[in-house]
Amino acid sequence: MSTILSRVMNYYAVLAIYKFEMARMRRTLLQSIVTPVLTTSLYFIVFGAAIGSRIQEVGGVGYGAFIVPGLIMLSLLTNSISNASFGIYFPKFSGTVYEVLSAPVSTLEVVLGYVGAAATKAIILGLIILATAGFFIELRIAHPIIMLLFIVLTALSFSLFGFILGIWADNFEKLSIVPALIITPLVFLGGSFYSTDMLPPVWQSISLMNPVLYLVSGLRWSFYEISEVNVWVSLVGVSLFLLVCLGVVYAIFRTGYRLRP
Amino acid sequence: MAVIEPEVGSTILSIQQLSKVYAGGFAALKSVSLDIKAGEIIALLGPNGAGKTTLISTICGLVQPSSGRVLVAGHDITTDYRITRALIGLVPQELTTDSFETVWNTVSFSRGLFGRAPDPAHIERVLRSLSLWDKKDNMLRTLSGGMKRRVLIAKALSHEPRILFLDEPTAGVDVSLRKDMWAIVSDLRASGVTIILTTHYIEEAEEIADRIGVINHGELILVEEKRALMAKLGKKQLELELFDPLEGLPNSLAPFGLELSANGLKLIYTFDTTESGENNISSVLEALREAGITFKDLHTSQSSLEEIFVGLVNQPADGIAQGAAT
Ligand SMILES: Nc1ncnc2c1ncn2[C@@H]1O[C@H](COP(=O)(O)OP(=O)(O)OP(=O)(O)O)[C@@H](O)[C@H]1O
Ligand SMILES: [Mg+2]
């Protein structure tokens, strides 16, 4: 298998980058697992028990269950972006990126290694959150395949986005500003913890301009078959975003932007 | 991926009118052309900022060329980068290593990155030859600067390259590593690896290189066989300061090819120390005595490579361009 693969691509390079990145993540394994377990539990205690006792049901689903897709999405987006952006920013910052840039690897191979590892970790964390949620509420997943598809597509496309961010950023502030100032607000305003039905009509229409709403809505549909927008719109949307990010990465490597002077 | 084995003596690296203008408009390389044969060792000399690292970085794919082209074993570095880069190993000037990796892992990583199947026996050989074997499980951040430099060399050798670039390999390196390094270089050359290195130590270039190139202001102002340079080095001059000015040279002194300074107060005799024994200093002095020419002082001088080098690079940029054109 490896010999066939190594004929069509630099398979050993993809594997080397992927393993290197996963090893970096393994070094912080404990905090990687404890953090999502702890924050998920906190969300359930605060939102589920305190607020949930007043909200009761949203769209026929218990409030605790309702917020599970939103929690997973929040974790997927922030982790994908931070894993991938840090994965490429740091070698660029320390200078070790020279090796990848001087290696016989194509853009696709570099992306497969870095983005593949970042997405893998984000997916694992997403599944840990799902499992943690299972301790607090009874989970019901109507379309597990669609759920996995959403999780994988989201992790991949936002890891790609994070990769672009890591190449673009030339200081640490820029690296943390996008997740903190753009992604987190979008997730909170994207119907993760409430249904937009609860909002005044004006805000409902404004919410529809929030791309994260489509992600949360699509993932929630795969669980409970309730959604704010058609699930196919969500799927096509996230796939398009993936393609756009891929295009941007290609352009970056073609032009050498911020990597090859 | 297929491994190409270039024939010793064939042109393995061909740099053709390579120019680089950085984004700010700074011309770091100006139409550099150079052919390098397989198995050769070339030393590039030049002051800080001359463009040595830019030249190496361009060949290795770290810097995009502005114009001109580079062929490695006959393959273009931009269109056939998979082939050319697999043939090249690079030891960069800056010490950059991942702090939290072990020596073994980082060297194995490099081999994979360059598309080679794992080969623990080869990695072990490389680590042993660089005296890194007992450090193989150490984290890189626990190593000294010199050891990190060795790790960078091990990484560059991990995929068995046919061309090795060493960008100032001996900067900040102690005597023992320097010796080890030259031992490795001669082992590599014995196995047919082509080596291109930069250095600020001229003795170093003299000691190991076959050819020496001098870069200044982005131009390759001299490339010469070390032996040809050494022949120039072998020339000595004897200067005689006379008591009384001479109007012209007496006929009896004609065979020695002496030069008389404009004011007639100095005689210069150039001779070759490499031609065994037969330098006629005593005959010259004898002839002078017979001609009744007396001198008050004499000294001999020898131009070193260093002098040639300093003389070359101290010329203003356009002066050199003219010098090169003539
Ligand atoms: N990324 C860059 N952008 C703009 N200018 C650059 C860049 N890299 C190098 N230069 C400039 O190009 C010139 C050549 O630099 P280079 O690093 O090739 O010199 P060098 O011969 O290796 O010098 P040294 O002996 O100090 O290592 C310098 O003037 C440098 O400032
Ligand atoms: Mg340099």
C-alpha cells in the first residue's frame, strides 16, 4: 500500500508531517481532553440546569439536548482554527519551516499533513464532548452519518481556514484575534444556545447572515431533525467554504505569500 | 520516488543568469551563472549581505528566483522540484530546531519529509558519524549550540542527498566539531556527494575546497580552481629600497625581470616559491652588487588569499562590474 502510494505522491512526507503534528498534540493530551470535558460539564450545569429549568423545551427538544450540537460546533471551530494556525505559525516564527519549504512536497501534501492532523484532533475533541454530553442527558442522533459528515467537513474547512490564518499572521495577537473576536461571537449569536425563533423578526433576518448559524442548524438537524435552514443549504455552504479555503491555500503556495520571499 | 545517481564529473548543478530582487526592490543576486560538477567541493566566500544565503535559498526552494534558471542533474528547480529537492540536503545558517522533539525523531522526520522510506540503520550511521548517538533520545532544547548544528547536519543527511549545502557550518563551532565536520565532508566527497559551502574563514576554504567562488554585492566576481589561486599565492615579492635613484635598469639585470618604481628608488623582484629551489634571490643580489647598486632595506611579501579577497570585495560595486567586463 505504502509503495503504491509513494509512487503517486510523497506519502512519507504526508505521514511525517501528520505524525509530527499529532505528537505535538499528544504532549498536551491531558489538557486537550480535560478542557473540553470540564467546559462541557460547566455548560450543562450552568445552561442546562440553571437556565434550562426555566426554558424547558425548544422545538420539542429538552434544552440540555438542544445545546449539544452548538457546544460541539463551538469546540470544532475554535479547535480547528487554533490547531492548524498554530501548527504552521510556529515553524514560520521559529524558522523550522525552512525544511518543509525545501522538501519535495506539493501544496496538497503539506495541507494533508498539517490540516489533516488539526482536523483529526478537532474531531476527537468534538466526539469527547458528545460523549460527555451523554452523561448529562439522553442523546438521540437521528442521522449519525450526516452528523459525522458535518463534523468532518467543518473540522476540515476550518482547519484550512486556520492554516491560512497561521500563514497570514505575523504576530501572536493576529493569531488569537480571529478566533476570539470573530468566531466565538458568531457561534454565540448563531443559535447555538437558543433558537432564532425566540428572537424578534429583525434579529432573525440578521442571524441568517451569520454563516455559523448554518453549521449549527445543519448539525442540529442530524440529531433532532429540527433546523432553522434547510440541511442541504448547510451542507452545500460548508462544502463551498472548504473549496474556497483550498483555493486560497493554493494561491498562497503559488505566489509564495509570506512563506517564500 | 526514483533516486537519481548523477555521474561523477558531469554537471550536477547549473545556475544560469540567476537574479533575485526582493519585494522591497533590493537586488540580492545579479545574473549569477555557475556550473558545478558532481563530486566537487565549492566554497563561497563573501562579506555579510553579499547574497550567499540568497543564492543557496533560491536553489533549495526557499526563495523564489526573479529571473534565470537553475538545473539540478538536468532538472529545472521550479518545474521538477520533486526531483531536484530530493537530491539536495540543506544545513541552514540559522540554528533552528524544534525544542520538544528528540534527536532521533527530528532526524527521522526529515527523512520522511524528503520522501524516503524509514531506514533506522541509516539514521544510526548518520548519528554515530556526528557523535550524536548517545544524545539520540535527548530533547533538542537540552542540546548545546554546537550539538544543534550537528543535528541540522544529520537532518540534511537523513535522506542521503547527492548535493549538500552547508551555509556557514563552522560559525560558532569549536575546534573538535570543526575537525569532525571536515572529516564528514571528506567522507561525503568520497561517496560522490557534491558540497557547496559558505564560510568567512578563508583557511577553511583553502583547506577543503576544490574551487573557490567570491560573491560580493550579489555578483559572483571570481570562481577559480583552488590550485590556480594557490599558484597566485605562491608568488613572492622582494622589495629593495635603494640609496640612490636609478634612471634605468642596467643590462646585467635584464634576465631577472625586475621592476623599477617611478621615482627610481625601489626595485621589485617577483619570484615563484613553488618552483623548487630555483629562485634566484642570491643571483639577483650578486648582480646588484656587481652593478654597484646599493640598498638600505629589503623585505619580502606574499599575497594571501585573504588579501586577494579583501582587495576584490572592497572595490565599489560598479567598479567590480567593469573589472569583470574587461
Ligand atoms: N527576505 C528578504 N527581504 C529583503 N531583503 C533580503 C531578504 N533576505 C535577505 N535580504 C537582503 O539580501 C542581501 C543578501 O543577503 P544574504 O542573506 O543572501 O547575505 P549573505 O551573503 O548570506 O550574508 P551573511 O554572510 O551575513 O550570511 C542582504 O542585503 C539582505 O539584507
Ligand atoms: Mg548568509
